[in-house]
Amino acid sequence: MTEHHIAIVDDHPLFRNALRHTLSDAFVNLKLSEAGSLDELVALLTEHAVDLILLDLNMPGVAGFSGLVTLRSLYPDTPVVVVSANEAPSAIRRCLNLGASGYIPKTVSVDKIRTAIAEVLGGEIWVPSDIDFTVEDDPEIATLANRIATLTPQQMRVLTLLGEGLLNKQIAYNLGVSEATVKAHVSAVLQKLGVESRTQAVIAVQRIEDEIGEYRKNVSGEAV
């Protein structure tokens, strides 16, 4: 029987452990790897190929849907399933539009998680059956998300560091490139996002993050 290798990417060790037990108890010939950040995952994938990535939507250093966008750009042949506390239909639809092979809310049952993973490994797309996808999306947010999806992984890293308030010199140091290269990336980012300044670019990404945060705030009754 074919062995499947799944990478679990979440910054909460307890959730990674719970997901590991959920899967290991249900599948045979299954290899599981864990990463607490996108950088850890990329390092893992340079050493090992995986059959499926289970990705948390929100982690430190990841702006909005940028983690998914980066993975789909770097590893287009590896399916990615988003596992998130966010159950907003707009977020689920956006992830699918950005290339996700499925979307598993963290509130679903263990059996549904196992079913979802089995279906995706079998080449299917899985989303919760009770999600109302007829809810209209914010057209401006949708346009921003589609524009962000056109960024290369390096451009996405530059945009994320811009959001952290870093200067070009600091970004160049972090990425190990020249300031001229950073300036070129910034210019490309501005052009692709259809904005005129780095501040506007950061605000554009923040709007998408705010949409996610607002949904979670409404559900939990408190800011996250």
C-alpha cells in the first residue's frame, strides 16, 4: 500500500499534536511531519517531498492568504488544504480560488477531518457541506486577493516585511539580497497591486487580514 506523507503547518503545538493523533489513528502507511511556521515548512520541503500540506490560515509572519499563495507558487503540484478557525464563506471561497484543494474548519468533527483528508488524497476537493457559498463577496477584497495571488514568493516575502515596518536596507539584509533588488521587488509589488506607495500596499494586505480578524471576532465575541 502506498505511503502518504503529510505536513502539518500550525504555530500551535497542541493543535499539531491533536491533528497528528487524529490522522495516525485512522490511516495506515502514513508519514507525518510538522512545522510551526512557513519558513520551517519550506526548509522541510527542500529535504522531503510531501503528498499533502495542511496549512493554518493565520500564523506569525504570514499576512492573510500569503502563506497559501506562496505555497501554490513554490509547489504547484502539492495539494494544500487550509485548516482554520475561520468559517467565513468568503474566506473559504477565496482559498479555493487561490488554489487550495480543500478547507477544513477547526470546529468540524474528527470523522469529518479524516474524511476530508481521504478525499483530498484521492484527488477530490473537500469543503464543509453546510457552508452557504451564495453569500456575496466584497468585490474590492476579492480583487485585492486576486492581485496578491499574482505575486511571486519573493515579492510576497517583501510585502510581508513591508507590513512589519522594515526599511529596504533591513529587508535586503533579511532576504540576503541587495537593496536594488528589494527596490525592484517593491516596484513590482506596487504595480501588481495597483497602488502607488508601499503604505498603500500594506493597507491593501491589512484589509484582507482585517476581514479574517473581524469574522473571528464576531464568532468568538473577542478580538484575536
